[in-house]
Amino acid sequence: MEEKTSRSKWAKFTPLLVLAMGVPPFLNSLDNPRVALLHGADILRLIAVGFCIGTAFGMFMSGFGRRGQS
């Protein structure tokens, strides 16, 4: 029982770790001249595509975690 509680405590920090790994490349890409030439609609499309792919990937990976607990 104790193992499950410690695992759930660390599960709260996992998204923060992933975010911390993604922020430096994002900040580095802001100085790229090709990114500076993008229009607002292009940026919005990239955000939407990233959100959809990230959500699908998260749902896919969460399915693997639940399968072993049953």
C-alpha cells in the first residue's frame, strides 16, 4: 500500500519534469529567423497540432499504466 502512495506523489511531478524538458528548446527556437517569419495562423496551427498529438500520446501511454493494475 505504501508503494502506491509514493508512486502517486511522484506522478504529480511528472508533467512538471516534461515541461521543464520542453521549455529550453522552445525558448531557443524563438531566436530562429524562420520561426520569426511565421504568421499568427501558422503558430496557432502548430499549437493545435502539438496539443492533439500530445493528448493522444498521453492517452495512449496512460492505457499501458492501467493495464498492469487490474
